[in-house]
Amino acid sequence: MLHILFVCTGNTCRSPMAETLLKQKISLANLQEKIVAESAGLSAGVSGNASIGARKAMANRGLDLEQHQSRSLTSETVATADIILTMTGGHKTLLLSHFPETHGKVSTLGEYAGDSQDVTDPFGGNLTEYERCALVLDKLIAKAWIKICQQAGEQSSVAEK
């Protein structure tokens, strides 16, 4: 099973939207037994809801983010992740400084997708900014999807041996 962890600052906007978008792809491809998507925040509060803008942007895509509860990045969450995808280079740097053992499995989502683009934080912005963020996330996840599936296949064949 391939465990993918999306990381942003507060786990109320970008990383839960990315998690939700990837879970949709996983479900549509019927790969729930091979790929797990989760999210966490470097500075997340305890059990906060996803922001209203993130919930609306996902609802506009037919996806539900209503039950999301933010969670902080912990040594346990990074240990169980096979791939850690941050929203910005700053997140990646901070994560590596707190969890140096993650070196080799951390990339920005843009890097992993073969794109240098960081995902801008829509927090506090209007719905248009959240929609723009969701479009960027969707584009990057679509670019990363083949690589994710290949890695899930590698994980499965290693586990079967």
C-alpha cells in the first residue's frame, strides 16, 4: 500500500483539497487497496474544520470536505508516509528541518509532478482564489497521477514477493 501525505501550513485549505482530489482519482481508478491519501499541517490547530472556501471549492466539484478535521504533522504521520508532498518549497525546508529522516521521500507537489510551481495559499481569500488553488492542485495531481500509479505498482509487487 502506497501512503501519500500532503502537507501545508494549517491543514485547512491546500493539503485537504489535495487529499480530496487525489482520493477521487484513487476511487475512480478503483485503487483504494493500493493507494492511501492523507494530509497534515506544519502548524495545524487541533481538529479545525476545513476553511469555508476549501469546502465550497470541493463542493463545486462534487466532493465533500465537510467532515475534514485538521491535524498536525507528527513523527508517526511522517513515518507511515511513503511520499510526502508539500505545497511550497518553504514547507519542504521546514519539514526536513523538523524531520530529517524524511529526506528522500519529501518533494513539493510541483516537483513531484515535474513542475516548479508552488501552490499559493488561498487562506482568507475569496472563493475565486480557492477555485484557482483547486485548479492548480488538480493540474499538478493529474500530472503526478501516472507516477503515483507506477509507485503503487512497485509497492504492490514488492509486497507480493
